[in-house]
Amino acid sequence: MTSTHRRLAAGGVLALALLALFFRGVDWSALRAAFRSADPLLLSGVVVATVVTYLARAWRWGFLLAPLARVPFSRLFSATVVGFMSGLLVPRAGEVVRPYLIARHHDLKTSAAFASIILERLVDLITVLGLFFLYLYVLPHPEAQTKGPLLGALRWGGALAALGAGTILAVLFTFHARADWAMSMLDRLLFRLPSRVAAPVSRALRSFASGLAVLQASPGHLLAILGQSLVVWLAIAASFYCCNRAFGVHLPFHSTFLLIAFLTVGVAVPTPGNVGGFHEAYLLAMTQAFGVSRDTAAAAGIASHALSNLPVLLLGLAFLGREGLTMGKVAEMTEEPSDRSLGRNESALAHQAGGTLRSPHNPPCTAYAIGAPAPEASFK
């Protein structure tokens, strides 16, 4: 069993446990009634808002990559939906697939493109924390909001996350701005390792440092990225707002900022497709923070998860073949090096026996290995 299979199995068990907790105490007849009474027009708004979210993500990614390479929007969008779709099906796949798909068509190393993914995550966290701050201290609280320990825990968690994000951003900025000094220090540590390990790691770290170039972009460029992030997260908020309204939950738009804070914790649980973690976090936010009935909250959570994942799943699968990938290759890209070595040994044994386990025209996509140069290949 490969590391990917082990992660899928463990994540599946965890997802089932969380779903059991989610459905505990739900009245199934009331759940069915909630779905029957849901407004289909508002539910279609969830799908539209989701598509807008991924268009905005691709747009912002182009700005994060701009100091490294000018990537056409169509390519950015395709790589974005394929990456997020892969992450729904195979743990950790999105972080691997997206930089690989961009780097192989441009004068980039995958580790440099991967730096843009790290920055994207940081910008997302900063935006979510900003919206959470607005909800807590600036905007009026909804009349339906209840008081409880969960909100206090989220407030402390938000403060710690802000501290962590600021620290990481400062470290990354220093790593890029003083790359030569940082690499000289790291090379002293890597000197203790075998050269076959130290050399590619050192190359990868230098490429990663170059991928942080956007941190020294003009103030206007950085403000544009923050504005794009706001568009991304307001589109996400709009999808939750439409979903809640579809099930008769009439809360102000900015109530979704608190819901997003809950869901940020929920989707951090490592389950395939965020199943279970998303559902339980949605349920907790709606019932504990806003006093919504458990049955209505459960129906809204199920619908929101399904409709926000359906567009990226369909679009990602549609673009997957045009990228020259299969889900089997995506799974290989996320395997541990030992698993890939085992696969190569099996392939060699099969070849000696007169057969092959992989077609030579479709080699394993292991270009994400640290320090590996991005190959040129056709894409979209």
C-alpha cells in the first residue's frame, strides 16, 4: 500500500466519523422537507459564485507569478481547476499539480512556481482574518447571533493565526531579499548530508527563493493582489449567502464572514474532498453561532458542499485529459519518494519479463521532485 492509499484510507475513516457526528440527532423527514422547499434559483447562485471564485483565483495567480513569467489566463484557469479537482480526490495533489502544470510550459522550475502557492495560501489567510476582524469589531452583529464559547475560541485562534501568518510572511520576505545570505547558512547545514541529497535540495531552495519575487513588487501590484483576494473571498461569501437564503435562513451578508472562519478550521481536517470536516463546521456555525435549527443547517451544509465542489470537479475532469494527465498520474505525483522508487523497480521487473506496467509514452509525472527542472510539454 502506497502512502497515498494510506492517507486516503485514514482520511476516509475520519470523514465517516465526522459524518456520523454531523448526522447525529438530525430528523431525516425534516431534512428531506428542507431540501424540497429549497429555492432552486438561489441554489444555482451557489454554482455561479463558485465559478466566479475560481476565475478570480486564476486571475490572482497570474499576478503572483508575474515577476517570474507571463502566463495566459486560459492556462492559469485550466491549471487551477485541475489542481483543485485533484485535491478533492487525492490528498495534497493540488499543491503538486498546479505548479507542475505551469512550470512545464514556461521558463520556471516547479519549486519556484510552488512558492506562488505558498504565497497564495498566506494571502488567503490574511484576507479571511481581515473579514473575521471586520465581523468581530466593525460590522454590526446579526440579531440572531448567540453567545457561546466557540466564538471566543475562534477569536483566540484568529489572533494566533494572524501572528503565525505575519511571522511566515516576514521569514519568506527575508529569505527572498537576502537569498545569498540565507542560502549560505542553509548550505552549511546541507553540507552534512550526502551530495546526492544536498545538491538537489540546495537547487530547489534557490528556485523557491526566486519564486518569492512578487514580495518585492510595486505597492500597486501588491494592492492589486489584495484586491483580487477580496474578490475571491467575497465570491465565496456570496455562495454561502445564496445557500443559506435558499433554505430560508435570512442572515445579513456579512454573517458569512463568521461562517468562513468556522469553515477554515473545518476544511483543515485532512479528509478526501473535505467531507465531514466541512459539514460539521458548517453545522456548528449555523446552530451554535446563529441558532438555526439542526435540520435546516444540515441541509444547507450538504447543499453548500455539493454545489461548491461540483463545478470544479466537472471542469477539472474536463481539462484533465487536455493536460495530458490521468488521476493515476496525479496519485503518483503525490507519492513519497520510496513509493515512486518501488514503482520504478516494479516497472523494471515487468520490462525484464517482457511486459510493462506503464506505457513509455506516458511516464510517471515525478517532475515535482525537489530541484527537478520543469519539462516542456503541450498543454491545453
